[in-house]
Amino acid sequence: MTQRPLVLLLIPHLGNGGAERVIALLASNLSPEKYELCLGLVTEGQVTGADACVEPLPAWVRVYPLGAPRVRAATRRILGLVWKLRPDIILSGMAHLNFLVLLLRPFFPQKTRILVRQNGTVSAQLASEGMPFYTRMFYRRLYRHADSVICQTRSMAKDLAAVAALPAKLLTVLPNPIDVEEIRRATHGHFGLWAQWDGPGPHLLAVGRLSAEKGFDLLLQAFAVVRRRFPSACLLIAGAGPEEAALCAQSRLLEVNASVRFTGRIVRTASYFPGATLFVLSSRHEGLPNALLEAATAGLPLVALPASEGVADLLRDQPGAWLAPEVSAEALAVSLLAALDSLRPGERFPHRWIEEFHLDWAIHAYEQHIDAILTGAQK
């Protein structure tokens, strides 16, 4: 029997973020007949079932919680795991971890091939406040040592090629995997379920890490405007992060705190889809967020800021989608009001473009790419 190639997926931890969700879906759905699958959790010390992951991982995935205090302190643990497993392929799923893996590449077994997945638009990330000055240099010096850099959209790939001076042959565009059937099963026939919501609505849903790039401060400003036209409107923001205290203070200052709920970290975003009037993407910059794709899968009306060319290209002129002309609270408020003025209660849309992110198609694309890298390594 031919030995299966060993694929090591690396992520800091598992949770409900987009990058974590993608890695969890890859670990669960890449073929165990074709590959031996291992998952390294760099900053998790243990895996505790539902609290540690969106969905339980299948038994054939070997999980290695490395328990490092932070990614940059994980050098010895990653080296130890790589030499223990001697993987044929490493797929790293977040930028700061990608940097460390590529820095360590000279110390890995020679046969090891490295794929890195870029989970954001690089030029926008570099322009944001608080980004270390050396980040641009890392993109330029390190990403060229990957066997392939995976982007979520063609516009992301074009942006990364320009910023990091990467050759086009190094970049591959692969769709985010979305479990379309599971999300539709979870929400089908339950659009009247209001258990997660208070009051008559309209009910606005936003999902993401509470950090500056997600633009929840812009959303709160826009929501204050919405409340003047729709006094019973409420806003639910699902996620956790460093900006929570500031956002709570802002909601009190805007006098909308009684109508805004912060849920903290959640396991199943889809549980909030029934009863939601619409989904809001308020990000200043994004790659192609899974939260948006999952909301579209459930048929929710979508209101979004043009957080990236990929987002804008996906939603422009689509039924059931309202794309603001610029990234600002004012533009978001106008788009929210336009959507709410035109929507019927409980209205949903097919969003047929979501099919290109179907789990089966996306997994097939990832497997084809992994096989191509392995075949090239064997030549």
C-alpha cells in the first residue's frame, strides 16, 4: 500500500474566526484516503470539544495542541512537531504564523513543502494603525520562500503581488470552503424563530472580532442614525476582542446601549440567522470574510462597506445586497436605511453566487492544489 502524504495544518488556535473556520473545514473534509491529516494548534494547550472548535473534528485528524504562550514564542515547539511528524506539506493559516513558519523553513526536513494562506488584503493591513514597521519587509522577504501563497480572491492576489513583489506563479486563488448544506439545514424553516432576539425589530446582525479593522465603531454610529427612523431596531454583534470596552462605552455615549447586545465569543453563528432582518459587514478592510459568506448562504439580506475589491466585486449589483459607496459611518447608515426601507419582514434571497464556495468544490480545489505541489516536489 502506498504511503499517504502527511499534511500538517497549522493555526494559532481554533475558534469561530474566518481563518480558524477555514482550517477546521479543511481538516475535517480533506480526504483521509488520500492524506494523513494532522492539525497543530500553536497557542492552545488542550482541546476541550465544543468550547475549542466550531465543530468536533473527525477521529482521523490527529490534533497536536502545542500550548505556546504566543505564536512568536513557539519556535521550538513547531520545530519539534515538524521533526516528529516529518510532513510532506505544511499549510499555515494566518499571517504572523506564516512568517514564523517561513523563517523556520531552513531548519525543516528538506522534503517539506510549505503553503501559506493569506487571510487579508495586505496593502490595507499595512496602512492600518498599530502594524509593526517591519511587516512589509516580512511579506517581501519571507513569502517568496513559500511553495505557494493561497489568496481568497484575484484582487487579493494582485494586491499581494504588488506589495510583496511576488511572481504570479507563486500565487494561487482558492475559494473559502463554506458548508452550504449544514448552514441551510440549520436555518431552513426557522426564519420566524426569534429566540436570539428581543423586540419587534428590525434586527441587525454583525459578526467578527472586536478589533479596529472590523469597523464596529462605524456600525454603532450608523446604527444611531437607523434608530431615529426605526426606534425599535436592535443590533447584535457576535464576537470578542480588545475593542469591547471601547465599543460598549461608545454605545452608551450614542445612547443606543439598550438596543445593542455584545454576545462575546460564539460557537455557532448560524444560530443567530433566524430572526435576523439583515447582516451587516462594517469592516474597514477585509479579504473575503467567512461570516459574510455564511450569512449569504442562509439567504440573509446583506449590507456592506466596500472593505476590499473582492467584497465589492462579489456584491455589486446583486439582488439582496446593498453595497455602500465608501468606507464611512455615513455611507453605511444610508445603505442600512435603503435596505430597511425596501425589505419585507423575513425576506430572504437566494444569493446564487454563493455556490462557488460550496464545500465540495472548495475542498476539491484545495486537494488539486496540494497534489500539484506534491507532484512538483517529486519531479
